[in-house]
Amino acid sequence: MSSQVLSRSQGLKRQKRRKLMIEGVAIVAIAFLLLLLLPAILPEFRLKLLGRFLSLAIVALGIDLIWGFTGLLSLGHGIFFALGGYAFAMHLKMQLPEGEIPDFFTLYGVSELPWFWQPFGSFPFTLIAIFLIPAIVAGLLGYLVFRNRIKGVYFSILTQAALIVFFNFFNGQQKLINGTNGLKTDTEELFGMVVSSSPAQMTFYSLTVFFLVAMYLLCRWLTSGRFGRLLIAIRDDESRVRFSGYNPTGFKVFVFAVSGAIAGIAGALYTVQSGIITPSAMEVPFSIEMVIWVAVGGRATLVGAIFGAVLVNFARTLLSEQFPEVWLFFQGALFLIVVTVLPNGIIGWLRSWGWEKMQHWFGFKSYVVTYPSLETDPQVQQEKEQFEE
């Protein structure tokens, strides 16, 4: 009996290694496509759009981490996205000769640089602030909410209320951060390159691809193994997790902080590729769109979050160019189809039965799945080999 159990565990390990190998090959192939093939094919304008959409896919990963796996529907992730964007924009605005201050200050009669701007003159500090400030804000907000066991729709309402507070605060700070006008970055310089120049934009595009892969691997690691199973358990039945001896509060605060840090990185990359960051990044519709991207691609899939963000944003761009007056109807129809026909998203549908359906369309045979699967069960394979001998 022990040999059968050992053989089965070895078979499962081989199957797991095989899946990881396939996933690794897929990641390398997609990175190759994004970094080498598409830059040679797409016009510069379309490549810049793709870079922005890939940065939005990063924040979608953070949404999927807390919503798809942990069951926390945040409608306020625009806060963390904007904080990362403002941190990087403030550093770019500080690239001036010593003694000078950003030009917009003079419009409001400000003659001295505000104290909180001064640390952003340091590039290492800015790199840390891009993810650390959103993580701290998310962690504090999460702790205040989760320690009182607030969850479900009440958590979503609180995050949206916090979003409105931050939007109104940033929108009214004309003398400190240029208020509703925001901070422009397209004409600033970084390491001797104008941010809006083609070489700089190509560098930012490559960094976006790198961070997209890195954030995917981070989320994949967090959602795998014991920690990932615990997150799913919190999503499915938090009370049972609490009765099992775990305190879900600490886990939810940690995951929410990580998701905020991911959004901050996405905001910084989006800012330098769009050329400006304004309080509009904290508007309610934009944070709701982030959730829609994940819903379209598929919750708790990670790949679906990336796919949904790129698909929806590219579809919106193309439809608005071809049908500027009715493109919103196309967008609404897409969301209605996903909610009514594909509740698990596109990737979720493919994983459940869409793949078998496509195999049937192309004439391939679909195998009946049994439990345990007779095709992969190590014990069945061993008995088959003994019978053939």
C-alpha cells in the first residue's frame, strides 16, 4: 500500500512539474512576443498604447489577487494607482537646476518648495515610494476595516468612500500638487532623456513588460501552496477559517497592502507613458473599470486579469476610433454578455468547458474525465505495465 501511495505522489509531482514547465515556456514566449516581435510590427503610437494597457494589466493583477482569490471587492484602487503615479511625476518635476522649483508653483505665488516634495528629488527614494506609500495607505485602510470584521458590500462601499475623499483632497490642492490640472511629465528629463522621446518610451515599455511578468510571478507564488489555499478559504468561508485557529485579519491586511503596492507600480508606469497624472485617476468610474477588466477575463485566474485589461482597453480604443458616437453601446454589450453568458469570464469559460467545445468543433476527441483520472493515475499505469509484461 505504501508503494502505491508513493507512486501516486510521484506521479502528481511529475504532473505538477510538467504544468510549471508549460507555464514557464508560455511566459517566455509571450515576453519574447511583447519585447521583440511587436515593437518591430506595431507603429510607435500603437506600441505606446500597448504599453499603457500592459501597465493597466498590472493593476488588474492586484485586483484579481484580492477579489478573485481573497473575496475582497475593492472599488477604490484608483487611490493606490494615483499615489504611485504622483510619486514618479513629482520626481520628474524635480529634475531642475538647484534652487529652482516646478513652474506651476509660481502661478499660485508659491516661492519655496513644500517640505514633502524635497525627498522626491532622490531617485532611490522615489523608487521605494512608488510601491511603499500605496502599500502603507492600503495597509492602514485595510487594518481599520478588517479589524472590525467589515466585509462584503460594506467593504466595497468603504473603499469607494475613501476614493472620493482622496479625489476631493487631491483635486483641491492647487498650490501643492497643481490640483485638478495634475502633473505633466512628457517634457521632463530622466537620465538625460526627454520622457516623451522614442528611446525613453521604449525603455518604459520594456520595463512595463518586465514588471508585468514579475507581478504575475509574485501573484502566482502568493496564490500557490498553503498560503494560496488559505486565501481561497477566507474567500469561501471566513468564519470557518477563524474557527480553525487562524486570524484572517492579518492575512487580508497583508494581501490588500500587496495589491496596493502593485497598483502603485502600475500607476507610475502608466504616468510616464501617458505623459500626465491627474486626480481623474481617482474617479469612481475608473476604479470600477479595473474590476470589469478582471470580470471579463476571469476571476481567480491571473491570466484572465491580464487578458481582460488588454482586451477591454484595446476594444474601447478601436471602437471609439471607428464608431465614436456608439462605441459605448459596444462596450456595454460586451459587459452584458460576460455577466449573462460567461459569468466566470473568458478564461474561466475556456478552462471549464470551452476548450473541450473547441476540440469538438475541430474534430478532436474529448476524453471523459473520471475521478481519479484513469489516464493519469499512477496506480492504474503500474497495473497496466504489469499486465502487459
